[in-house]
Amino acid sequence: APSLEEWVADLASGHDARLTKAAVRQSAHGKGLFASEPVKRGDVVASVPKKLTLWVQEGNALALPGDGAWPRVRAGASAAAPDSGKGWEFILARAIVDAVAGDGGAFWETYGGMMPGPETLAHPFLLSDATLRELQDDNMARRARDERELIKALMPDLTTPQHAMDDDQHVTVGAWALALVRSRAMRVGVGAHAVVPFLDCANHASVPSVDYRCDSVETPASSGLPPQASDAMADVELVALTDANVGDELRLAYTKGRLTSAEHFEQYGFVPRGGSPADRVRGLPRVPEGRRAARLGRALRRAIGATLRAVWNEVEAAESERSGSGGDALDARAVVVAAGASIAATLGDGDERPDGGSEEGGEDTTSEDTTSEDMTSEEESAHLEALRRAIADVEASFATTLEADEAAFGGACDGGDERVANVMHLRVCRKRLARRVREVLDGIELEES
């Protein structure tokens, strides 16, 4: 029997898709894309004809392979269907069900078997009530239960439980397909979204090695790469942002760091390694309006700068020993940046950038706003102590400790239970941020006035 890589390569070549320097293989997170040949920055490692994609435009326009019947898509777009269910996510979810069921044409009848089963997905609306409680996030659990009901209302014909999850009646075919849309669809133009076969196997990294482009989406200008060639406009291309060796995993940045860990979990069913720099500890006391803790702000910038440099050096040294990419250093940096911003938001003037915009997190070189009145040394000391008490209360409020969650996360990873591991990782990231905030606050020393 052919290997997964060989089977996928044959399927691609038989439908005009080109995996030029990429191969689909098993990864630590299901399937992934890997370099099959040495890759140079700017190489097109894979290209997929648009005619193979499941493409939907907001406003109910769509383009699907012409050899499919697409009965569920037609039902969802009919006049009798709920209007809210005609949004692009729900139409694309219907297309996935049609594709997997064999009603989407020859290619998708085969490729549909590549889709991950619901038992591997951790989108909150797919989780059991017991697992929702394990999130230790009442608001997220409430949103998940509300979304379950919405899915049933908008896709009433797709409420059959997914066969792999017969014990969880809310894990319906429609809910499973919507989770796949949330985690696999790409933006392919203004208001346009598509599931692009083969490219949808690429896993996430904070520091991506590839990006995709098509006639309506270019690689970022900051990459310095040229736009897609005019004779390739019929394809969606995956282009290398960095060099890669044979066997290196080729990863996309799903969100460019714009989502918090919780938002990322709700969208994709997992949390980025190290959490997100957009995370915040909420509920910390703030200085009175019109006042500013200037000395505390300067001390915070020094503390965050020193911590960032220490983390960067420590992780990069470890990565250099195993020829790493530097990605681990950026992942470790995220929680430090988030901790600094959580504290900075309490100091007045709305400043949430403790690093002053410096890449290394050093001294702030920006001019200070003089519209607020500086607090006295005694007031700043009192505010620092209030922050320390507040973060201690936050940590004490957690139902389980960071150490217990880290042990549970490790156990789930070792046991191959990716679903539970993703839930535990969300808890770990939340508590690591609180711990880092406490450590930073404990290490701050105010300068003499």
C-alpha cells in the first residue's frame, strides 16, 4: 500500500495540483506539510487550482467543483432556509458535508477522507459539558452552549450525531463541519473564503516559514517577495518565506498574532505555543483618571526589557544547539510582552506598551504624555502593593494550580490525547501569564524620587 505522502502526491498530480517541494505527512498535530526538497526563500512549494477549492463569497456567491451535486449547499441557500444560515461559514460547512459524503465530485469524495475527525477537534461548541467545565472559563462555556443551539437552528438538516462521537449528541455533522471551516478556511479576497485542499494541511507557527497568495491576496509587502505571476492567477500558491531543509515542517501564521489565546482557541480549537502577546490579565487596579505612575512605568520597562533579553538568550541558546529556527524564543517572549502590557494598562495614559516599541524591550525612547499629573512616590508605592495583592488574589482564585495544569497538559500530550491537551494548554497559558505578572511585579524596584 502507498504511504500517505505517496497517496496524496498521486491525488494531487491527478488533479493538476503541484506539490513541487512540499509533502503531506503525519505531524505532531495530525497531518502537516513538510519540505520534500531543499527550499529557498521565494520558492513556490505548492500550488492548487482554484477549481478544486470550496470557495464562498459573503452574500451567497459561491464556486464549487462542477462535477458535484452539492445537495446540502443547495438546501442551505434555498429561499426556505434560515437567512442567518446563509452566511459564508454555514454555506461552506454544508459544502464540506457534501464533499465528504460523496456529493461534491470525484476529487472531494477522495480528499474528504483527509479531514480530521471530531474527536481530534477542541472547538468549544464540540466539547462535552464536562469538558467545558474543564476550561475553567464560564463565559467561554456559555458562548459554546449558545453556539450549539445556533448551529442546530441554522442547520436543522445536519443534526445527525457524527458517528465518531455518538456519546456526545451535540457533536452533529453540521457542528463538526463548521469547526473544520473555522480552522481551515483561508481568506482569498475581499469577503471571500475558501478551503484549499493540500494547503489546508499546513499547521500554525508564530514565525511562519510559508504564506499563501492568489489573485486577490498577496504575501505581505514586508516579506519582500514579488506578487504572484500573471500566468499563475488560476492557482492558490504556497510560497516560502524562509529557506528550509528537507523534512522541515512548513507552517503558516494563522492570525498574525492578532487574537488572544482564548479567541484563538474558540476559532481554531488550540492555543499558540507560549500563548499570545495580545493576552491580558484583567481586573487589576488602575491609577485614578488624570494621574500617571511615571516612575513605576520606567521601572516596568526596565524589568520587562531585562526579562525579554534573558528569555530570548536562554531559548535561542537552546535552539542553536538543535539548529532551531528562533520560533521558540518568540513563543516564550509572548507571555512576557502580555505581562508587561497587563501591568502598563494600570499606570495611566492608556499605555499598554512597556517596551516602548523597542524590539529588545529596552528603555522607552518615546516622549511622555504630560497631560496627566504624576503620582507621588508614596502613591506609586501604594499602587505597586495594590497590584501585587490583586495578582495574588487572581492566582488564588484559580480552581487548580499552574503546576497541576502543566502536569495534566504533559500527561495528555504523552498520551496522545490532543483534544484534552488543547484544553489544558489554554488553562496553562492563562496561569502562566498571571504567574509572570506576579514575578515582574515582585521584581520591580521604584527609583528614588
